[in-house]
Amino acid sequence: MEESSPGGATPVGPHGVTSDPLNELAALGYTGWDEGPALPPAVTSSEEASRWPRAFADDRNGVTVISAGGEVLREHRVPGRRQVEFARFLPGGRIACVSVDEGLTLLAPDGEVLWAVDLPCHHEVTLVPEGRGEGRRRLAVAVHHESSHRGRRVRFDEVMFLEESSGAPAVDLETWSTWEQMDPLKERAAATHPLDRFAKDPGADPTVYDYFHLNSIAFSGPRSMLVCLRNVDLVVEVDLSSGALGRSFGPGTLDWPHAPTPVDGGERWLIFDNGKHRGWSRVIEVDPDRGEVKWSYPPDGARSLFSEVRGFAQRLPGGTTLITESERGHVLEVNRAGDLLWEYWNPEVRRTGDGREARRRIYRMTAVPPSDVGL
């Protein structure tokens, strides 16, 4: 039986302790990691693993590219930013870097800053797949704004579209807003949202809450966008031409998901299903038309994977899957049978609030074609 989500009944954690839905919807911080000692790199690989380089942001202001053997191939710093959450390598080698609540920076392949714009962005930047050449492409980026909703400070998300040439808004692509689509999105979520209850003392609570918490954007076509709304366990298609919602999946099955991407030509979606309330994570491939899970990792119901928040899954050209278990600083590549082909543990360590040491998280690691990192 699936655990309740924050959008429905009071959620029950992995140890049977009920939690306050409003506390769970408080906006997360993404910086403020204390330094610790470095551990030896830990990389294992088999001949079946993809040989593509792998890239990730370091949660400070750096971007690192490693080989499949764990060797550091490229390192870039993003000047003027305190933090980089995610770096998207674009075909041709440019790098779009998301700095939470600071802005978006576009780097040349050698790390030179092409432009930087200040935006309340977070989580995601990706290309709109329109077939345009380098410099003429458009980027989709997640941003948020704060509104007063039922007597509370609440964030709602938008997908903005920017010109690759300058970072200016694309005039012919309209911003998509969860605020404007609230009612149809709530119908898809099929649950009562805790933030729709009026505050007992309006304006007194200083907490900033996230209503939907949009955490990823992907495309199966130039006008077919797939977004993930973590706080209502919903993955949904959006038609950018009309604004209409298409297929959706999640309520009753997903538990605070991240990073859905279309696979098999868009017929299926690959999703990192965090399992915040059930206490274990999985990566699933779903058929949204039938509402069915077609593949999952770990296999056989094992509970070896867990990232309470964050997480990523990427289907690679050879059919293997690269999985980022973010909170443990752990990345693995597996085949369809669930065999482990490649594994990486972040050698950097952070100090936790209780004085312990843990490997620094990796928000996302992505495999990148060698040509896109100058190899």
C-alpha cells in the first residue's frame, strides 16, 4: 500500500511518525554546507558501462566533468555566483548553470562567461527542442514568485523561456505558470492541498511555503513539455501552444518524485520516485496511458536506494540508466536486469548539523556526449 502524500491525508514517515503537512511544504534551502575532509575517490566500472564523461555541479560555484574512470577532465568556476545547483551541457559544449535564487549563467566550452542574468531560478534549465542552431536556440528555466495565498507566504512556479544569444526572454514563447494553472493541476492531483486551508492568524507566519514545487522540465517535442510537481506527486504534460494539460501520472503511486524524462519516443516516462514517506527510493519507467509501472530499480522490491529529496535518472543511448542518489553523494549505472555496471561516491565530505561527516550530495550527475565537453 502506498503512503499518503502531502496533498492528501496527514503523511506517515518511515518510522510510523505522523508529520505536519505544512512543515513539509516549507521552501527548502539549497546552500550552507560546511566543509570537511576529502575521502579517496571511489569509482568502480564494468565493460558494459557507458564510456561517456559525467558532469555535475559541486553545490558551491563549480562544474566538474569526470571520465568513466573517475578522472577529472574539466573544471569550471562560475564567477559572481555563490552556488551552482545544476549545470546543463548543451550540444556544442556551452554550459547553462542554475544558481538558486541568483540567476542563470551561460558559459562557453572553455568556461568564459557569455552572459549572466539575475533570476529567482531553481532546479532546472534545458533546451527547447526546436532544431535551431547554436546561438539561436531557446532555454526553458524554472523560476518562482511569492504570493499571499490564504494568509500565508507561498511560492508558485513558472517556466520561462530565454534566448540563448542573450538571456533575454523569448518574445514568442509565453511563460507557463502554476499559479494560472492551479485549478486544472489540483484536479489532476486529486487531493486537498494543505495550503488551501486559511491561516488561523493571516500574515503572522514568516515561513515561505512551496505550493507545487516544480523540480524538473523535459521535452518530447518542441511544444510538448513534461513537468514534475513534487508536492502533489504529479508528473504532467503541457501543450505549450494551447496551455492545455495532457497525460499525467503519479497521485497514489509516486511519493515526492523528481526528474521525469520521456523515453521510448515519449511513450514512457522515466522517474526518480523518492519515497520520502515510505523511506526508500526507486527509479521507475511508466506507461502514462495505462497508468502502469513497466520497469523499476532496485529490482525485486529491494530497498537499497534512498534519497529523501533530490535525485535523478537518465536513460543512456545503450539502454542503461544513470541514477543519482543525491543525498548520499552516490551515482550508479545499471542495466535492465538491475545489474550494477558503474558506481561513484563523491570523495568530498561535509559536516552535518549533529557533527557527523557524510559525503557531499550530488544534485544531479549527467552523462554527456564527449563532443559536448571538448573530447
